[in-house]
Amino acid sequence: MRPDRALGALRFLRYGAPTALLVPVAAAEPYVEQAAEGMPAHVTVIYPFVGARRVAPALVDELGDVLGRHRAFDFALGAIGRFPGVAYLAPQPAAPFVALVEACVARWPDHPPFAGAFSETVPHVTIRPGDLDAEEERRIEAALPLPARAECVWLMAPVGGRWTRRATIPLAA
């Protein structure tokens, strides 16, 4: 086993499955194919985050200190984008989401988004793995832009095969 995988396996055994920090986007729900039970349509802030066994009131307070410095903001899902093998909705503006990611990485540098797999932060709401058929793409494009508001960040943890919200961290009013 590679050393990085061995370390990951040890962390999993000690701290539990990784959690996620995300901004829920209810406006996107009708257009998103849920890949994991209990996971809402969302823009990911950090995944993987701390192990589920490390979630405690002190961590939630610290998240409040870091994320609560950022103001709630309006945005729109204005375009369909694609990564290899994934269709997504792009939030505009993207900068406030990038600021949330950067604030978390500054405080928890051991938890870069997507375990550091990508050099650039591209905020997005995943629609589905794979591509969209032409009819589905037309249906979604006809609904765009979808107005939305980011008012909080959810700390999600896997519990019994289902994602569960463990904390809601409000953004500043």
C-alpha cells in the first residue's frame, strides 16, 4: 500500500469518515441527480474535511469564527459547465465561494479542497456524473439563471450510509 493511502486508512480508523463543508443550494434541487443519500444540491467548500469523530462543539465554534466573518451573498446559477465526466451549474459570481474555501484552507491547511487534487478552485453545483442528453440540457438552460442566496455553510457527516447535517454555520447578515 502506498504511504499516502496507508495514512488515509489510519486517519479513517481513528477519526471516522471525512466530513464535508458545503453551501446548500435549494434552487438547484430540481436539476441535480443526487449521488449520495442525504446530500443536498450544493457548492462544496471543503471535502474531505475532518473525520466525523472530530466533530465537536469547539470545532463548530471555530467554523463559526472563520466562516462568520464572511457576509451572506446572492448569486445565480447561470450556465452549464463540464469537467471530464461531470456536468455542473456554475455560480456567478464565483469569488465569494472561493473566499470561503480560502478562509478554510488558511485555518485548516491539512484539508485542501478535494484533497489537493486540483490546482484551481472552481465553485460548482454538480448536476450529474456523465453528460446531459439534449432534452435535459434544454430544460435546464430554459430555467437559467437560477437566483440563490448563500446564508450559511453546512457541516455534513456520513452516518449509516446517509449524509447528515451536523451543524449549520451562519454567514454574517
